[in-house]
Amino acid sequence: MGALGRPRRSCLAVPGSSIKMLGKAQGLPADQVFLDLEDAVAPLAKPDARKNIVAALNDGGWGNKVRVVRVNDLTTPWTYRDVIEVVEGAGANLDAIMLPKVQNAAQVQWLDLLLTQIEKTIGLPVGGIGIEAQIENAAGLVNVDEIAAASPRVETIIFGPADFMASINMKSLVVGQLIPEYPADPYHYILMRILMAARMHDLQAIDGPFLQIRDVDAFTEVAQRSAALGFDGKWVLHPGQIDAANEVYSPAQADYDHAEMILDAYEYYTSEKGGKLGAVMLGDEMIDEASRKMALVIAGKGRAAGMSRTATFTPPEQG
């Protein structure tokens, strides 16, 4: 879908074992829901959770939400049954499969091949179901470039902080929170590494969860860190985090309006009528091709979020 595809500002985790939570999630204002078969579901509950998820997807009521199912990782005995039962049962109502703890490109390619076989068998468009790859250990981060390039189905690269921190023996009391003993942000390299791989292949980059679910201020502070880098969204584990995520990963209204103004002005001034100019002043600001590229990103995010502009550019001769 590309980095400016369908919005994933807030990605709500919903345990597949909870019929109540599956129903409640349909009415919440998250951009994406991922119905979980992995960490949020006990081993003995996984078979029933698959059935719950298929029923919930087929019941509808998800609106414009991106519908994703997180299957178990490929070191477990559950993954292939997760994919087969969910896609055969509800593939027409599914946007993507999330594969956790991805360590190399071959794992993504395995999922791609299995999805292709199922799609052909049940008559779905081949390639219609996307893949979200979750980076949760050192091997995954080292191989993130090849993971991002492993399949045209890949839509997002996701940071999974808890398992990642365990895999490298990182010291922290709160997943995702800054560590006071460290002079700098210890997650900066990890986040930037994921972001660079995602952008190199025109994918979305998604930040992982913040576990202190009732501390919305702390969630917002952590989200602002990855949003400032350029991430497209963040996992939310509680409805109270949704509005904060949607706000943090959307442009401010003034920034969105300004971006649209730059695009309008640049289109006008580079035209025959506008004088075929490559660099001009917009108010007190000089704009050029680089300005247009930056404005495209902000305007694209605003449009994807459904924002409406409150200011317009008026060509000089019409002023």
C-alpha cells in the first residue's frame, strides 16, 4: 500500500479469545484492528480463538478499519493452522496477516506462498491479502532490509519492543519508556533502522505498544518520539490510547493547511500562467521542489486521516 496508503495511526490489539472485546472493537475509532492469536491468547484457547476471529470478521461492522489478524510465529506449531483457518474462513473480509518475530526474508516468503495457495484455492484475488512483519529480536533487526523486500505483499514493518528488549538483554522497567540511566534515547537506533527499511521499500513503519495503558500522558510522550522520526502509527492496547495516537500521528491543522498551500502555490508558479518559476516566495517563506516533496508527505498524511483544509492559495492576479 505504500507509506502514504491507508492510515494506521492507531492499531488496536484485540484478543481473539474474547468474544466481548471482538464485538466492542468494531465501534472504536481505531484506524486498524489486529485480532490476536499470539501472545494475548493462551495455548489451549487458540483453536477456539481462530473460530471467534473468523466469525467476527464475517459478521462485519468494521467500517473503514484495516482488518488484520496476528498469527503465531513460525517457531510454534500453530502458525500454519492459524493462516489456513482464518484465510479460508474469512479471507474476503481480511486485509492483512501479521507475522510476529520475523527473523529473515524466508519466513515472509513462506507466508506469501501459503497465502497465494489459499487464495487460488478459494477464489480470492492473488496478492489481495497483505503482510505485516513484526521485528522483535536481534536477528530481525539485522535482517530488516531483506524482510522489507521479501514480498510485494508486505505493507508495514512493526517494532515489537518487549520481546526485542528481552532478546538483547535491555534494561528497562517500562516497555517503550525512556531509561533514566541512559544519556540518550536507547530506542533511537532501533526505530530509525526500522524506519529506513520501511521507507526504502515504500512501506509503513509502526511503533509497538506502551504497556502502562492508563497513563495516556506517558503514552503520548512516547508516541511523539516515533512520530517525530516519521513513523505512521502505534499500537494501542486500550481504548483510552486511541484518540491520543490518532492525534499524535496526524499533522496539526496548521501544518496540514500550510502543506496544501505549498502544493497549490508551487503548481501555480511552475506553470505557464505562473511564470514557470522554480523558486518563489509564499508569504515570508521561499518554496521550491524540496518544499513540494516535504509538503506532499504532510498533505498525504492529512488526507489519509480525513482532514479538511481551512485555507486556500489565491494566485496573485486573482487576489
